[in-house]
Amino acid sequence: MNGWKHWVIATSLALSSTVALAQSSMDNVEIKATEVGERVYMLTGQGGNIGVFVGADQVVMVDAQYAPLADKIAAAIAALAEQPLKTLINTHFHGDHVNGNAAFAAKGVENRIAHANVLARLDADTRFDKSGLPTITFAGGLGFKVGDETIQMTHYPAAHTDGDVVVWFPSANVIHAGDLFFVDRFPFIDLNSGGRVQGYIDAIEAVMADIDDETLIIPGHGGLSKKADWQRLVSMIKVTREEVRSMQSAGLTEDQAVAQGLDAKWADWSWGFINEERWIRTLYKDLN
Ligand SMILES: [Zn+2]
């Protein structure tokens, strides 16, 4: 998900600085830690869920939420482990996952790992604080050894964006799926940043083939989940895409498809950022 809330607030109050607004709107955000598996935790606050791995000599975090939350996130991590926080992995380039990068760099997070396309996009983004840029990039996949564990990162092309990475913690049988997983809500598929609906489905199915029914999945957005929960998302995407495809084949324009709407049974999947209209427009544009 992108930093939509931030921008809605920012554009409606043009006189104030976005940083000050982001700060004040996040004062009440609480960072909650959940133990997921052996040495792996999930942190929730505002923005994409954070994964934490406590290694023998350092802590690794996955995604960084927003800069104004960095002190609270660092405190929550310090409460879980004495080891220093040294490594940050970004699942993709969206602001609600990378906005805190520079703040964590300032806290001594030396290794910042992401797919090469994430570095390219952040480097080109004039609003992104360059001190938080990734320092280690890769193309297909990367293993990062921490003590006796090797954290695995795998890139899935043309999915939520063009730089999505799934992070695996093999000993704990836990993965962080980034925004390849929105739990029981319409997903954001960023067609303007290399995302594609079929690629999104392919990525999820490829990961699902490599995990088992007990694998715990930290989603980008939503609660801790398992494979069966992810399957619901894939099924919803396939069925709603067929609904939109039939409307398109019947000659409906994008606006007419929005007006007709999806089957009523999908109403619960609508949420603030990706409501039914936005989901139909995504599917319609992607099919063109
Ligand atoms: Zn995202």
C-alpha cells in the first residue's frame, strides 16, 4: 500500500509541512509485537507489517513503516532482543514500507537490502531521504546468513510492483509476504509501477507451492495468516477478474463496469484504500 493517508491529509492542509502532519497523526500509534515462531516476531503499527528476526549477533527487520514511528519501533525491537539492529530488508518500494529507512539508517542499520528495482525507484524519488537507500541489492534471490540461520529472499517479477520480495525464515517456517498478501481485502496492484494481476497471482501460487499448511505468513496488511487464508485471496482475484472480463467482453466501458459492480458476495473485501470501484478499475485496466 502506498502512503495514501499521508497524502490525503497533506493535500487538504497545504500550509503545514507533511512531516509535521505525519508526526502528529502518528503520535497515538502503538507498536505491538507478536511472537510468530522461533526468534521471529511481527510488529504492527501504521503501514506495512514489520517482521523481526533475532539472530545470534544481530537483529534483522523486514520493512520500516514511517519515519515518525522509528523510535517506537526501535524501542519495541529493543524490548525483544539485546542484539543490535543491523539489517533492514524492504519487501518493495512503497512509502508505508520504506519511509522509515533513513531513520533506521541513522540508528545504525548498516545493511539495507532490497531488489534492484526498489533501489532504482527510491533513488529516482525526490521525496525519499537518500540516506535510507538500500545498500545491498539483488536480482533473482539472495541468502543472508545470520548466525546459524540463512534468511532467504526471492523476487517475484511484475506482481504488486516490479520489485516484490518474499522473505523466508526457514527454521521458524515463517515468511514475510510483503504486499503480495492483503488479508481478506481487495489488494493494491500498482499497475503504474510494474505490477500486473496475472503476475500477482503467479507470485502467490509460486510461494504457496513452496510452503506447507503450517507455515505462518506475515502479510503486508492484515493479521498473521496461513496458506488457506492466502488461497482465499487468489480465488477472489480469479473470480472477480472473470466478472470484469465478461463485462468487458459484453462491451461495457470501465465506468459502466464500475456502475454495474461485482457480485454482492465480494462487498466485505472493500476497504478504505481499495474499494470495489478501485478494484474493478485495476482489473479492467490490467485486462486491456
Ligand atoms: Zn505496497
